[in-house]
Amino acid sequence: MLGLFRKSEPETKAHDWYHAATPEDRQEYDAFGPWVYQITKESEMPSRFRFAYARHHDARFILKIPVHADRRVMRPGMDLYLAVLAIDENGVSIYRLVENRIVFDECSWDGVAAVRNGSDLLQGTFSLLLTSGSEIKLAFNNVSKRLMEDASDFVRSRCASPVQTPRLPATVPSIAITDNFFRSMFLIAQGRCPTPIAAAHFEPPGSRCLDRDGRRRMTTGLLLLLAPDELIIISRDQPTRRYLQDSYSALTTCVPLARIAGYDFREATTGGTRPRFHELLLRLGAQDLLLFCLAVPETVLARLDDLAIPRIGSKTL
């Protein structure tokens, strides 16, 4: 009975981690989410990367890439951003947080062989294929796809050589695109390109084929676009898929024609119940880009020859 009137022990107050943080950390935490942000002032630079702001404060793009994490487990003061991408008139600089230290990469425009944008449901990728043979790749949430495409297009504009003729030759016809996905990708590429583009080669998805290892597969489709200064490659990342396997990926690779130092075309072996792929190899410095084509891309090959791009002998491949 006396226990009913006993004074209860005071409850321990939960730690208020939000208000215990500094105002600067709280402000960064409040804005944190899946979005890639354009940095416009030093206070917006993540504290880990702030040392680099003075060098890049006048860059065309300074972008901070968030970590891939559930916001509920993150706290003010944690490392909320895994990379900072700076793009200016001289080239690209990337600062990445790797195992609690900052890793730095930079590349001048002469070192960029191709620019690539990838997408697979919610995940997007921004890649630079370098003439050294390596690749710089950043992953992000596709809610920021438009901003990353704008950054990619700026890189493309700096890598392209001056166009003497802002039109395509009359020998480059534009062919019909009968697949909805590739038609949509063509319209997106058209909106991103400042010069006219033409669909030079199209392979609809869903054809039966054999992959490089002789396995029965279905094609995922291929679209090759030509601009006066670029070859634009649109694909589903992998050239084949299993029967009834879903494919949600999309890959756009923009190759400046001035970067193509040579090419080779290997025709597929004939015979069998299903066709095999031809292989078109583009040599971009020390970077080799291999395309798989079910049909011969005659218009693209003719364009490479018109530009006097040398064909590489098989012995040098």
C-alpha cells in the first residue's frame, strides 16, 4: 500500500543529438538528402572538402555528391557527402572520401576520351573515360539526373573540337527508330546536343542471338547517333540479356570524333541457328571502346573513313 505513494525516480532525458550539434552541422543535416547540390559559397562546402573551395570557387560547377545512406541513421557532424566534383575551363577535379581520407583526381580536357551517363532505376552514374585508359566514375541518385547531365554537357562542349561545318554530310541519313525506349533516348540526346544529330544505326531489342561465349541470348538494342563533332552511343549497358530477363538500365556515351585515333571492325562468324555480333573497336588514346553490333553499321564506318580515321590492323589490337 505504501508503494503506491512512493515518489517515482526521474526519467533520464534522452540525449538531444540535434540541438547538441553546431548550427553549421545542423544546417547541413537539414538540407541532406539524395540530392546533388550545386555549391555557391564556402559555407555550403562539406567541412571535409572545404580546403579545396578556394581553388575552385569560380568553377562553372562545384557539386557535392551525398553518401548513399538512410537519413534516419545519419546525424549532424557525420560525413554526409562522399565526393565533390569541380568543373572549370581547365578540366575536371574530383575529391572523394575513401576510408576516412580524401582521394584527389584531376584531368585536363585533352585527357578526356568520352563522357558517359548511366541510369538504372533510381541510380545514376557519371563517368569520364580517360585517354590514359582509366575511368573516373561517380554514382548518384537519379533525382539529380538533370543537373548531372548539365555538367556532362559542359564537359562535352570543352572536349569537342571546333566544328568547321555545323551540319552533317548529306551522306549521313537519319533512319527510323521503331522502339519507344530508344526513341525517347534519341529525343533526350537531341535536346542536349547544340548541333543537329542523326540516327545513323539502329538495332531494335528482342532479336535472338549468341553472345561472345556462344550462349543463347536476346539483344537489348543499340542506337548510334552522329553529330558534326560527336558519336553518341545509346545502349542498355549490356548488349544481351536472358530470355524474359528485365532490363532497366540506360547508357549514353558521347565520344568526340577528334578523340578517335583509330578503329577496327571485326565481322562475326557465320553459320549456326542464331547470329553473332560484329565488333566495332574505337581507339581513344589508351582507351579502347568496344561496341557489339548485330548488323554492320555502314553509315558510321563510312563517316569514320570520311574523317580519315585510320583503320587499325588486327596485329595491333
